[in-house]
Amino acid sequence: MNCDTAAMNEQSRRILITGAARAIGSALAHELAHRGHEVIATARNVEDISPYRNVRRLQLDVTDEQSVTTCIEDAGEIDVLVNNAALAGAGPLEDFPLDRLRSILETNTIGPLRMIQAVVPAWRDRGQGLIVNVSSVQGQVGSPTEGPYCASKSGLEALSESLHYELGHFGIRMLIVQPGYIAPGMKHSERHEGPAVYQELWRQWAGTDDKVTGGSGRTTAAAAAVTIADAIEDPEAPLRVRVGADAELILDTWKALSDADFEAAMRSTLSLDW
């Protein structure tokens, strides 16, 4: 064993990742395992998780209390919880089905809190732990036709910031990850078309990812995984970690401008006159 491997193993942690079947979750499981961490990758369907060395696969539905309890018991003591499981959801809010909105919120917002509540008591007693909540640029910046997803991630960010203050006292750290557009993206979810009057808005909003990512294209899931893994291993990582050049651009612009000026810049960049 060389010195680098020995040092890596000394810092190895047991990390549980939700939504590890594809995109960021899958890439992060592989990246962390490659670095020598013991990874517990979870998904609703275990068969969808790619086998990888140092990766243990467990079934988990974050919307089901018994499933969470069983998974946490099977996983044993963990050091890091990565809440990555999420559902997409797009459509005008005017008539967006409320049952579908509840499902999105249950997975994207309440699900992570359900997981956190399952591990925090033990972590509080031992005085350490790390929670990583994978949010989105849209957790801070709302966008048309994507209100349901934005609402779920905005709620997750608010819960995360409150938890940062509540749990930091006990030695439990919080990371909020804010990816921009990632390739591959989330599992496809049929969009809610809404009333016919919104078809022009759909047309204008199409291709937004190409406009904000520029010639470089979307950040790959593998590159996103490196950024997140670096933050997990860095005890001095900030509360919010941005992923992708588009995330940096959008959030820097949003922070620097007034609401009116940001809207004007967004409309100009995206050729949006809706």
C-alpha cells in the first residue's frame, strides 16, 4: 500500500446517497468509491444502480417512512448523508395538478428531511456528521414553466439553511449543492402542457440550457461528482457549493442585481418577451 492510498483510507467515510441510479447520484457514488470511501448507493429499484467496487446497493423510497427506517437500519452507522433523490416537474402553475405537486414536494423537499430526521439523533449524540442536500440553481432563482420543481428546491434550501443553524451547534455540518444544467439530466418526466395560451411561453423557453451553458455545453455528471466529492472531503467547504459555469454565472448575476435588473438581463439573454 503506498502512502497516498494509506492516507486516503485513513480518511475514508461511510456515505449514503439517495437517488443513486443515474446522473449525479450514480457518478458521485463511483467518484467517492474511487477515492476510497465506503458508499451505500440507494434507489427505489436497486437493479437500476450500477455495480461498482466499494459500493453497496440498498433499496430506498424516501417518501416511505418504513422504507427509510429499514434502509437506515440495514446501512448501519454512516458519516455522510447525501440527499440527491428528486423528481422533475414542469408546467404552468395556473392549473398544475396539485396531487402531482404534492408528489414532487414529498420526494424533493420532505424526503430529504425524513432522511435527516432518521440520522440526526445518533449524530447529535456522537457530535459529528455531514448532510449534503443536492438542490439546484432553481432553488434560488425561479423560472417560468418550472415552478413546481423550483418550489421544491427552494423549500429544500430553506430547510437546509435552518438546519445549518440548528445542527451546527452539535458538530453536524450542512452542504447545499447548487447544480446548473447537468448531462445527463434527471429522469424524464412528462410535462404538464397547461392551457393553450401558454404554448408561446413554452416555445420561447425551449433551448434555455443551450443559451446559458454556451459553447461548452452542460456540465457532465462526472465533473459535478468531482466538485461535490471535493466539498464533502473539505471541512472548510462553504454552506453553498455551486456546480457548473452556468450556475456560477446565473447566481453571481442574480446576487449582484436588483430583481428588476436581473429580470431584464434574463429576458435579454434568453430573448424572452413573454
